[in-house]
Amino acid sequence: MLSKEIRKDIISLMKREVVPALGCTEPAAVSLCVAKATELLGEEPAGIEVLLSPNILKNAMGVGIPGTGMIGLPIAVALGALIGRSEYGLEVLRDVDPAAVERGKEYISRDAIRIGLCENPPSILHIEVTVEGKSGNYAKAVISVSHTNFVYLEHDGEVLLDRIGECGGVSHGDSADRELDMATVYDFAMTAPLDEISFILDARRLNKAAAELALKGDYGHSLGATMQRKGRSLFGDTPLEHMLSATSAACDARMGGAQVAVMSNSGSGNQGICATMPVVSYAEDIAASEEQMIRALTLSHLTSIYIKQSLGRLSALCGCVVASTGASSGITYLMGGGYDEVCASVKNMVANLTGMICDGAKPSCSLKISSGVSTALMSAMLAMNGKCVTQVEGIVSDDVDRSIHNLTSIGRDAMVETDRYVLSIMTCK
């Protein structure tokens, strides 16, 4: 068993990275920044200027805003100013209701909102908001590096917080975080006392509720409901169909603007869903014990966090690649696999999904998540059959940690130009 000090550090890391979020985390972070600036101003803004890093803009353009029936940043900005509360964090728009939506629409009609790209942002994840009062007073708030990390606050020329110099060259994580490796991740998930890690069951509760909501309704592209109603004629009443319908349904709800919180992972609700629901679904199908459920979810979520430590918060690589790799680890454990089999499942995932692009948060993310889920199950099955992609094949290394870092270096460094080109296509359609 790992030492108490190491376990404490990892638990602290997980509790920072596995948190509830209402709606897509990028527009939620923008709403949060607007809400904070408005609170500093002390009145409803007469004008709002929002400057965003390209990756924030990409992920906020086409996603539904919870409780509004609307898509994109203008309504997220307006509601952040009108009813947002910064104390709610990524659930900043928790209090939205039909009356607030009408107020938001009216605010948008004033042409008081200006949204643009931030020139040379210090971080891939960067949001600057300046709000102006009726008499020329103003306030400014800046979030950078992570979705709730305020680095600058100003009110009428008085600087209240300035940590913006700490953002340069940082795109992910926290320098104080304990650096992980796969052996540590596995050891922690398998040996940590249950009372220290049982909080991970909140991920099951929230994300399962989102899936159940979508299966009864019509959100996004309704992939989960379609799979449940029509997929069984093709896939049968099988664990694969159950995983696909449950996981894609939770994504349908989130991307379709349902007013329901999900448990996120590393700043992404979809990653939280993808790291949770395949594991929950399979565990329920095999009647796993609560301890097995807790340890499988811990392994899945912590594997995802570990991969994100070197990939970064936002990149051109789809987050479902990361989270479904975590899910495959958890499923492999539930199948009876040990450390060697878990490592094999991870390497099988790296061999398959690497290169899937992120072209923003949107309802069709459920399709990509479903690709990740099916690959997670397939990779786990291969691992349990003693099969693993070898070092002579592609980017996979015999060492699991090197394989992971090969994956993340491609997403973080090699796909930078891909990221720019994707945004260019999205903004020029």
C-alpha cells in the first residue's frame, strides 16, 4: 500500500479534478468569469467584452447551454452577468429559469456583448472578461490554465489579484500535483482504504442520472435512446449495448443543454461521463460488489487524470481518447485482470484511438464517445485474452508509461497545426 502522504496527495488531486459541472465546461467557465467580473462591478453591466483562447472558442461555439434551449456563447455570457454566481463554480448557471432566459435574450438584443480571440494567450485555456458600468466604471476577471482558476481581478484600476505571470507556458495541471505513473495509479486504486475513495460513487450517481434523463427524453442527437430502442436488434441485449446507450445518453443530455449536473474529469464533463458510465454499466451487468465498483471507478478516473497531466486541459486530441482509456482499465479490472492486463488494455487503446480530433463540444460528441466505449471493451477483451499490441507496432512501446507519453506528445505537440486548421474550418463555414 502507498504511504498515507502519497494517498493524501492523490486524493486531493482527484477531488480537484473530479467535480460536478452543469453543462459544457468551456461555456461554463466563460459564464463563471463573467459572473465574477459582474460581482466586482456591483451592477448589471452596460457592456461586456470577452476575449478567449482559440481552444475555449472552439469548445464553446456549438454546445447547448443548460436550461435555455439555446446554443453558444452569447446566452452563456448574458446569463453569467444576469444570474450567474461565482460561488457555484462550474455550476454557475444553476439558477437559470425561463424568466432568466428571456432576460438573457433581451440582453443579447442590445448588442452589448463583444466576443473575440485573445492575442497570444499565456495558456491554451484562457478567458478575459471586462464589464463596463453605466457611468464608465469597470471590472475585469481572468481565468487561465484551468476552468475555475482566477489569475487576475481588477475593479476601477485597483488590482485585487494578479497571478497572471504564473500562467506562461503552462497548459495543464498544477505544478504542485504529484506526478503519476501507471504503477502508482493501479496501486492506489487497488489498495487505498475504501473510506478514502468512496467519494467516487458520486460520479456514478450524477452521470447515471444524466443518462436516465436522456433515455426518457430527446436531447442532442438522442444516440443513447436510439441505441436502447433500436440497437438491440443489432447488438442484442448485451453489455456492449448497455455501455453504448448509457454513456452516449449522458453525453446527449449534457451536450443537448439539459439542466443537469454531471461529474467531470480534468475539466471536461464528457471525459467524466466516459470515464464513469462504461464502468458503471459493466459493473452492474456482472453484479459487481460495491468495493469492485469503487476501485474500478477510481482506476478509470485516475488513469484519465494521469494521461491529462502530460496532454493538457485542451488539445486537438479528443478527450474521449483519454477517458475511454481510463474506462478500459476499469473494465479490465472488473473482468478479473491485474496490473499486466490493465497495462495491456491501455496499450491496446493507444494503438487504436490515437489521432481522433477534437472539433469542439457539440451534440455529436456522443458519437465519438461511443467509439471510445466500444474500443474500451474490445481492448479489455484482448488484454484478458493475453493479447497486447507490441513495440514493433506503431507508437506503442513495451513500457506502458512511454506508450502514454507517446500518445500525449502527439496530441499536445504534433497536432498543434491540426488544432489551428480545425478552428479555421469551424469559424469560416
